[in-house]
Amino acid sequence: ITIIENNNKLLLQLVGDILDLSKIESGTLEFAYLPKHLGEILHGIKCSMQARTEEKGLAFSLVNPMPDCCIETDGNRLSQVITNLLTNAIKFTDKGGITFGYTLEKEENMLRFYVTDTGCGIQEDKVGTVFNRFVKLNSFAQGTGLGLSICKSIAEQMGAQIGVDSAVGEGSCFRVEMPIAE
């Protein structure tokens, strides 16, 4: 039963990724910008991911410096990007922990969301390819290699930039830098 459940989740993720990719390519991916409280969005994500980190025995923490911070964004798409980054962090982290949250960069007039892990890290010569479609740096890991490409497309359509800093054996820090209105 567990194997069937896991395969159902993988198949559902694959179908979702293909549908999102199709919407992105056709220019029909919809965004609904509304005032959203970041604290609520991030706390919801933490609750939904907590069990997966506990299963692997990983430390898991949310850094929420301004719980009452409200921005105009598409909360579902922002959640999709952060959840995907967390899912990858969990997949590639076997010990240590994962931290996520955001910082307000007043000088740069932006919010910087981040997901940091103590996982296997990414080889320096491969860092530039991780946001390309169908890129899988570990052929034994589950997934299609579409998740980060979709995250990049969503982030860019929201006016944000996505990037990563990583070191093999030390972990990675994925970041999404979103400009905010003054």
C-alpha cells in the first residue's frame, strides 16, 4: 500500500508539472495578486512539510522576521515555488537540517526568500544548469527534473529572480529575490 501511495504521489506531481509547463509555454499560467500575509503563507508551508522532515530526522525551522508582513502577491504561486524548493532540500538532505524564511532588504527594496539545507550540495560546474528543464544531477533521485525550471519561470513571471549558492558536501541555499513596491 505504501509503494502504491508513493507512486500515486509521484504520478500526480508529474501530471501537475507537465500541466504547469504547458501553461507556462502557452502563456496561460494565471496569477492572482492579492494582499497576503507572509507569516500565514510560510507557516502553512511549514505545517505541510513538517512530517516529511521528521520522517528523515532532519531539523526544520522557519525564520519569520516580520510575522505581520503583508505584500501583494499570488500566494498560491509563491507557495508553489517555496514548497518545491523545500521538497528538493528534503530529497537531497540526509542529515542536519533545513531552514527557510525571508529577509527584507530595505536598501535593495526587495524580499529575499531562501531555503538552506545541509544536503549533498551541487558541483560548481553544474550549478548553472539546475534551472534547466529535465536536468537531474542524481539519476537515482525521484523526479523529472522539471521542478526548478518551473520555479524559475514562475519567479520570473512574478518579477523575481531565482538563484542558488552551493558547495558539495556542505549544502545549498536557494533564494528568490522579489522586488517590493515602495
